[in-house]
Amino acid sequence: MLYDPEANILSWEIAKGKIDHANEVGNFIVHVSKAGKPILIEMLDASKFMGQYDKLKTVKELRQALPAA
């Protein structure tokens, strides 16, 4: 997971593969393969989230905090 403070974007690679296109869902951009498999997720305006990130204790809590794409 990487945070770019200049662009205010949090991104994380969730699978290996070649990105074919991207879908924007709210403040998220989901980059997917030709088969529709999510490869990379970017969160726009991430500073709003980063302040809350340290409060999440597990990956399960992180998944519950993010809207389903």
C-alpha cells in the first residue's frame, strides 16, 4: 500500500496482472484486467481516510470500512 501525499491518493496492488482499463466508483478507481479481475485500487482524497486508518485493527475491519466495488 502506498500513499502519495502530493496527489492525496492511497493505492494498493491487490493482484498481479496487466491492467486493461479502470472503473471509477465514488472516490475509488479500480484498475482491472481484460477478464475484469481487480489489479489495483486507488482511493482519491485519501487524507480523509488516512486519519482513520490507524484505528482499524485488522484487514477484516478495513474491508468492512470500504464500500464494495
